[in-house]
Amino acid sequence: MAIDPSRVPRFGHGSRVPGWDDAVDLTKDPEEVPDPATTPVPEELRARIEDYMSRYPERRSAAIPALRVVQERYGWCTPEGIVEAACVMRLTPAYLTAVATFYDMLFTAPVGANDVFVCTNISCSLRGADELFAAFHEHAGDDPDFNLRAFECLGACDLAPMASINGEYVGPIGLDEVPEVIEAVRRGEEPLPDRQLKYRKSVDPNASAS
């Protein structure tokens, strides 16, 4: 398969993640902590965020799991969801937005329901990750149900070239296997189960066999 390098873009700052260096709007008024009296928060969302807050000595430390809860509920970190989380945590929405825009796995815009993150860092890149990402882009890049991204590092060099598919590490993935992987995800099935990290046997003799 011929690979078009433009299908695997890098931005001027060298990253494949857009928008992280966008300038802030300094004309906006400073944000305040949302008023609990005028900010309704779903009880389930409040309970989960408060549970995470209880695990840390400083409530700000719960920002990432709190935003993850927002993302799980709404599909992405919506402005309304961020305000709700900020209300529970007694922080400004701007603080949580700064956290959400820093981390690759938190989304501040709508995304597809199926996450496919292709690792493109050095180990995977040397084993054809750019071509793998291009193949995923060819077969699923226009499908709104897929959140397809090149990822700087997933920390699974022994699986190179690999991808995180709906949170499961899969690899190595051959170019000819990409259509099979995409169709399995569309059917709600596990892609390449024999290649998933969670099914690998542990070298620890004391590890559970289950």
C-alpha cells in the first residue's frame, strides 16, 4: 500500500496534537468558582467526583479523574460538564479546562465513540507506525464513530507497532490486519484478542492465573 506522508501530519511545533499552543483570550473576564445555588449538578456525577476528592489530601489532585468522569458521562469534556465539576471541586472552570487541554486522553470537543490511538513514538515508528496510522486513517478516518489519533507514546514498546483500541492495548498490528480490526470494532467485538496485552501470560510465577 502506498503511503502518503501528509496523512500523518505534524504541526509546526513538532507535535501531532493540535491546539495545545493556541493563545488564550485575554479579553475575557476572570472566571469565578460556580455558585452551588445556581449550578445544578447530576447526583451521580457529584458522588463520583466527591469520591475521588476524598482520596487526595488536596482536592486539585482529583482534577484528572474528575474530568474523566465528566468525559464518561457526556462523551467529552463539555463546557457544561466542566462547570459542574468545577462547582463540586470548588475550582474555576478555567483551571479544569487548562488540565483538560493538557492531556491527550481528555477531549474538549466532540469525538467518535470508539477510541483508536496509534502509537507513533520511536519504537513503534521504527516498526512502521506511520504506515499503520495511515492505514487506519484510510479505513476509518472518515467514520464519525471513530476517534482516530496518532499518539506520542503508549508505553508498550514490546508490542510495536501497536494501538490502544477503546482502552485495550493491541499489537503488533500488521497493515493487512487493519480492516479486520476496524470491522471487529464496528461489530462490538474484541479486535485481535490473541494480540491484546491483557491476555498475555505474566512471567511472575506468583501472578494469578485468572
